[in-house]
Amino acid sequence: MGKKTVIHDVHVEQGARMVDFGGWDMPVHYGSQIEEHHAVRTDAGMFDVSHMTVVDVEGPAAASYLQHLLANDVGKLTSPGKALYGCMLNEDGGVIDDLITYFLSDQRYRMVVNAATRDKDLAWLEARATAFDVEITERSDLSMIAVQGPNAREKAATCLPEDQREAALSLSPFFAAQLEDLFVARTGYTGEDGWEIIVPSDRAGELWLCLAAAGIRPCGLGARDTLRLEAGMNLYGSDMDETTTPLESGLGWTVAWDPRDRQFIGRDALEAQRREGVPRKLVGLLLEDRGVLRAHQTVYADGEGEVTSGTFSPTLSRSIGLARVPVGAGDTVEVDIRGKRLTARVVRPPFVRHGKARV
Amino acid sequence: MSDVPGDLKYTKSHEWVREEDDGSVIVGITDHAQSALGDLVFVEAPETGSEVSAGDACAVVESVKAASDVYSPVTGEVIEANDALADSPELVNQDPYGDGWIMRIQLADPTELEDMLDAKAYEATLED
């Protein structure tokens, strides 16, 4: 038996099919993954993402610690509540994890890291923290619900304290605020507008039921995966890991090279790779033939590459994927699907954004 | 509870077989199988004229999440594949024992059917 979120029993009552996900017993769908996907693209859906790990970083050296730890630069964060996406690298420039950091105040940041990488992340964070005056606190007392879709914020606002609704609805994209006991962030992993709400665990079940009553459809992690892939967002462990750098993973934009004297972990390795030439790149694939792209299929393109994530896109009604290919790959490639070489077009993600096809 | 029609034969790997009057059989996947797979988005049926042996992986059904093999329950020649599934794989979800059939096979040995599970035996495998 895996670990359970506090909303677990409600999921089962709501008809969820539960599967193991990184050691957690999580809903994969509540009947139809495709309908859940469309609900998020056209209306509002919600995900229990309480398996993710919330970590608070506090202390006089919080900023300088994170500037050393992360390839993106929290020095860019000057407005309270602003969020920053980026990678935590090892000395070789390999990705230990990707994460979101929220700037709360000069001495206080909140990070949300992946569930499957929790143990190694916390060990890494603690080990790097010894040289800094900071305190690292895992917030296992908190749960997290993502509400996503064009109507998600409006519907979810009815579950917030009345005097906090306006503040929540006026949050700009990629900003968060602590509103009484709820931490509301206008972020997500679907390519749609919405919030990620961090809630004290003893109130999470009640919030979930309120959101459901407000017309937000419960969605499983199956739909979360097709939504993030359509949105061109990487999944840790599939699209990048410790053997790949951000530059080979479509994440060069999350590496802050300036200021040049900021010595973040992995910087030397990334600079060396950039000097010598990045050998591989992560691209989007749109399958021209019938079939479904899946992780680990071989890609033929100026040498060999590999599909890192693949699925059927419910919005585009065809198969899409991400693949790591030699840097010289052209506009079309061939993918080996069960012994047949099928044609795929190389595209720049996202495939879908705010409900609309982009390829 | 999934639907297990009494007039069909079954395999442990969740295929069903319907005997036709001309000595051929229609093959599909069971209601239990389609439900476990979830929304199907792609079906690769075998080519007409191909020879299959009992237990061969001869077709592929893909849901959003994953690809699964369909095993031929019998030995013989594929004489027809359900072309409608190319454009409408969801027929397997909607009508697994009807419009969602996958292929029609001319049996090499009609006695092969005798060893297959009947509805009751198949239902018992689902309870394990």
C-alpha cells in the first residue's frame, strides 16, 4: 500500500481508479481521462497534488542560499508573491529536480518540488544549507489542490473566505499570496489559467468537496499528464534527469547566466557544455502517421534520439511527444513504433495553450 | 460489474470469441478489458490474409496511457479486420461485443474452441 493523501477516501467515493505514483496511491482518472482533459481545456478541473513536497526556506541567508542552489536566479524576484520556475543541478549540470520557488519576503521563500524526488531533494537541500544561515522546513502539514481551466478561478473563488476573493482574483499570472490559511498561487501544469492552492491538511477534504460542489470536475493524474504534455511542459524523470542538463532539455530559458559572478551549482559544467556545443536538444514531435508516440521509442534524425514523453493529444486528436534528438535534426524525423518507421514533424512546444492548438 | 455475455468463449487474457455459422470466429476484447484500459485512441488490427497462431500478439489497442497487445485466441487466417476502428477506436469502449469487434479469423481447427473459457469460467477469473 502506498502513502495516501488526506483526500484519498473522497477520491475513492467519487469513483477514482487509484494507481501507484511515486509511492503514493493517487487517482489516475474518475471514469474518463479524455473527458477530464477536455473539462480543464474548456471549463474547470481539479487535481489532488498533495503528494508534491512543499519546503519553506527561511533565514537571513535564504536568498544567497537559493542563488547558490538554483540555476535560475531568485534575485529576479523583487515583488512579494512572485514565482520562479527552474532547476536544481548537480556539479555536472545534471538536473536533480525542477521546481517552483515563491518569493514571500527577503528572508522567506517557499519551494514546491516533485514527489518522486522528495528524499534526495531534502537531503541535497540540507547538505547545501550547512554553509548558510537558513532553515529548511518540509511542510508535511500542508496539502495541495490545483484548480485549472478557463473557469477555474471564478468557480474556486466561491470556496475562499468572502473578504479574500477579490485579492485572490486580482493575482497576476505567476504570483501567489497567503490568504488567511490558504496559500493561493496563479500557477499550474496544464497550459490553462488557474490556481494551485496550498491548504492545511485538516481542511483539504472540506475544500475539495466545496470545489466539486462549485462545478469543478475532479481529474486524475492521467489527464494531468496529457495536459502538461500538450502544454509542452517537461516531466521530471521522463524528459530530464541527473544525466541531462537543462540545455539538452528545452530548459535553457530557466538558466540565469547573469550576473556572471553568481556561482550556482552546475554553472561550470553548463558553461563548458555551452562552449563545446550542446550535442542534443529536446523537441516537440507531432506524429504525421497513425499511431501513438511513447517514451523510449527510437527516433531517427541525423543519428539516433529517443522519445522522452509521448501520448495521444485529446485536443489535437493525434499523437504528440517530446524527444531528445541530435542537435542537427531537421524538420521531420522517423520514429520506430513496433518495428515500423513512422513520420513525425518537429515542432516547437507548446502544442496547445489556453484551449487553442498552437501547431 | 462488467458485462460477460453467456454465448461467447473467452481467454484469460481478456479476449472474446464468437462462433459464426461459416466456421469463422469474430474476436474482440472484453468489457472488463476495455474498462481497465480506459479511453482507447488507437487500434492496430492485423492485416487481412495474415496467419495467426493461438497466443500470438496480433493486434494492439492503445489507450491514452499505454499500448496493450491483443492475443489471438485461435489459430487460423485473418479474413477480415474491423476497419471502422481506424477512425473510431472508441467503439471498443462503447460496444466491446458489437461494433467494437477487432478481427474475424477462419479457424484452422474448430475443436480449438472447446478448450476456451465459457462465460462462467471467465467471470471466475475476474474475481481472483
